[in-house]
Amino acid sequence: MWIQYPIFALILLFLWLWLATASMRIKAVRRGELSLDAVNFVLKDEMNKRTRLLGNSYDNQYQQPVLFICLLAFLHMDGISNIGWYLVSMVFVAARYWHCYEHTRGVNIKRRTYAFGLSSMSLFIGWSVWFVMMIMK
């Protein structure tokens, strides 16, 4: 089952971001730098830059990656697997890790945009090829 590897890699990214974000917020509340209301209502303006960037990156993981996981599920249901799909999947996963790295550092918007573009293109290519394959079936 080749689709398990990219999905597992994305889940690890989700988990790391969730733990890092929760840890940063808990520490900020304990130090008195952040109120419980700010955490409860996700008042990002009251959070420091690093905590806000981690939270935003975590939120981003429920956009493109969810669409990609759906694509992988359709490929699996249709019994489609080959090295091309695996490569597109790994490019997507690598681009998401790269995007996350650039996003959480908040330093270079140009590299972050390149990473986002690469993941978007692999997502677009994957869905486009799958749709064509389904039409031609």
C-alpha cells in the first residue's frame, strides 16, 4: 500500500505542528503572556509571532493536504498505483514540509511561496491526471 507512506508523513507533520502550537500556547499562558480567552477564542493578535506562525501553519494543514489525502483515497479505491503517483505524492509531501519550515520561521516569503507553488502544482497535476483517467475509463 504505497499511499500509506505519504499519508503517514503528512500525519507526522500535523502531529508535530499540533504539539508545538499547544506547547507554545500553554507556556505563554503559564508565563502570563497570554490569557486563556486569547487561547479559547484564538485571538492571534495577542500571541507572539512564533506562536501565531505555528498556529497558522497548523491551520494550513487542513487545506491542501486534506485534498491530497482525498486524491490518494480515490487512487487506492480505483486500484491505481505506480512509481509516477508515488513520486508526485512525495513531491507534494516534501513541498508541504518545506512550506511548513518557511512558514513557521516567517523569514522568507519568496521561498514559502515557491514551496506553496510546488505543492499546488503537484496537487493540480494529481487531480487533473486522475480526472482524465476516470474520463477515459
